[in-house]
Amino acid sequence: MNNKSKISTTDASSHIATILDRWENGETIDGAREDIPKDTSKRIKSATTKQYVDAISALQDLRKGITLGNYSVRELIDEGRR
């Protein structure tokens, strides 16, 4: 199901449960105020556990070799408060 609906802010506030059900079923919702588009919301696929693990691993690889030099985290926090 890949339908698309345009919803006014008044309708959205009055029928939020119904709109969320439609959104959860894959419908794309365009929000508008006074016929001026404000937002488009569509559901995305959930990531698998492997994708999460791969993303964390990639972030950890990016951090390798990056240091604070001669500073500790506490010194940097204190410097930011001055």
C-alpha cells in the first residue's frame, strides 16, 4: 500500500488515531495548513539487528586514532564553562 493523503491540521488534531493507523499501514501523509503544504510523513523500513551492529562498528572504526591530545574530558568540560 503506497497511497498518499493530504490532511489539514484541523483534521489531524481531530482524527489523530485514524491518521496514525493509516500511516502505520504504509500510507504517506502530507500535512497542510490553509492548503499550504507543511510536512510529509512516511513510514520507513525498520533496520535489522545486523544493520545496527554494522553501523555501530563503522562509527567505532571512525573513532580509531582520534584523541583529545593532552586534555582530559573533564578539562574540556571545565574550559567550556568559562
